[in-house]
Amino acid sequence: MKSLCSNTRSVVSLFHLSLLLVSASLPSLTLSSSVRCNPHDKKVLLRIKKSINNPNALLPWDPEIDCCDWDYIVCNPQTYRVTQLAFFQAYIPGQIPSAIGDLPYLETLSFDEVTQLNGTIPYSITKLRNLKLFRLNWTPFSGPIPEFLGQLKNLDYLDLGYNQFSGPIPASLGDLPKLENLYLNRNNLTGKIPDSLGKLKSNLTWFDLSHNQLSGKIPKSLGEMNSKAIILSNNKLVGDASMVFKAKGTTEQIDLSLNQFDFDVSRVRFPKTLTYLDLSHNRIRGSIPKQVTELNLQFMNVSYNRLCGKIPVGGTLQQFSVDSFVHNKCLCGTPLPKCK
């Protein structure tokens, strides 16, 4: 019996010893399994940090920590390749590092309110064949928008708004077959809207060129566009803009305000999906079409034009204030004074 107990203790002791050995090995196993960041991508990211040449920039990018856990970075959960580099109000002084072009699986590159950033967009980003979103807004960037952005064939979202870009809109942007959202608003862009932008008709959701110095007539090719929003306000555009209204389209928002457009609005057929219409501060003629009463407009402003005739009754038109209709040639009816 004593021998049996002794043997039992030996077995138990061996079992405990095995457990201790396994437990001792667990930290190293856990450590190795937690190293997810691709070595190539990590080297590139550290090159990016070094190229900024400022000890206070990107402090959380610690070489001892897995780079998939660094701020501003997202890795693919299966491959652990870096797919997103999104900086929001980050401290990054100087130029965009050219090494960013060496992240081959990058799909999102975003600099949002990175106000210390300056210089030019590096040509190296044309190597990012998988890039779908490029955002560079609220920065001091100036000079021309580079033509080479047209080489980013998988891009579906381009936001260069709220900068100081100048010069013409690159015609090459019309060569982006998958582009769905284009924001070039609030810059100092000049010249005509390129005819090539009409080629974006099939996928475009948002088209915003507002608050620039664009001039001339808008190309007829924009009439093929079926974007949910067409924003051309605060420019120096002239002539006929009636082609942007498609009766069978799905556009929800059209803003042509603060330009010098001159066309007869009474001949326009509006899309039934339209909820926001701003034609104010132009030279638009004619009378407001009765068809407008069939729309579910949430906002409408046709003030400061050359409109005449009675404001149609019905729909949401009488919900809008006098300010939406004032300063026209001979417009009358509620909410304006009665027609004589």
C-alpha cells in the first residue's frame, strides 16, 4: 500500500512538473503569436517616421510594439499588411514622406486637419495601386493639383478640400473609372471645368467644386452626370447650367448659387428625388415651373435672380420664407406680395 501511494505521488509530481514547464513556455508562445505586423511594412513605417526628422512626431510609433497596434494605422486582420494610414489632427511637420508609396497594400491614405503639413503631393503615391481613398484637407497645401493623380485607377474617394491649391483642375481626374466622391471645394482653383469630368457619370455620388475661382461655361458632358449631389456654388461660372438637371435622374442636391449662370428655368424638368435646390445669386430667367410642387424640397433658394411670374402653390414651396424668393425681376405670390 505504501509503495502504491509513493508511485501515485511520483505521477502527480511529474504531472505538476509538466504543467510548470508548459506554463513557463506560454509567455514566449504568446509573444511570438502577437507579432503580427509585416516586417516590410514596419520598416517602411519607421522610415516614414525618421524622414519627418522631428523627435516629437509620431511618438506612439515605438519599434518595440507591434506596428498594427500603432496610432493612425489599420492592418488587414488576415494578412496583417498595413491597409490604412489615417492621420487626424496629428503632428506631422514638413512634407508627405515619399516612403508612403512603399506600402503596397495601402487602401486608405488620409491627412485630415494635419495643419503642419506642407509641400507637394509626392509622385511616389502612384505606386499605391490598391489605394481607394485619398484625403488631404484642411492643410496649407498650395500650388497645382498634380496630373499624376489620374494614375490611381482604383481610387473611389478623392478629397482635396479646404486647402490652397491653385491653377486648373487636372483633366486626368476624369480618367478615374471608379471615382464616386470628388471634393475639390474651398481652394483657389481657376480656369474651366474640364470636359473630361463628364466621364465620371456612371459611379459618381458627390461632386463638389464649390468656393473656388472657376470660370467659363460648364461642359455639356456634365449633363451625363447622375450624382446625388452637384455643388458648383461660389465660383465665376457663366452661361447655361440647365443640363445638370435630369428629369429621370436621382440627384438629391443641386447648388449653383453665387455664380453668373443665365438660363430659362421654366424649361427645366427637375429630378423627382431633388430635396435641396439653391439657384440664388445668378442671372436665371423665366418662371418657377409648376413641377416644383411635386418635389419634396427641404431647402430652396432662388433669390437674387431675374425670375418673373407667380410662385406655384403646392408642395413645400409655401413653407419657405421671403428670403428664398426676394430680389427677382417680377416674382410674386405667397410668401411674396400678391400678383397684380
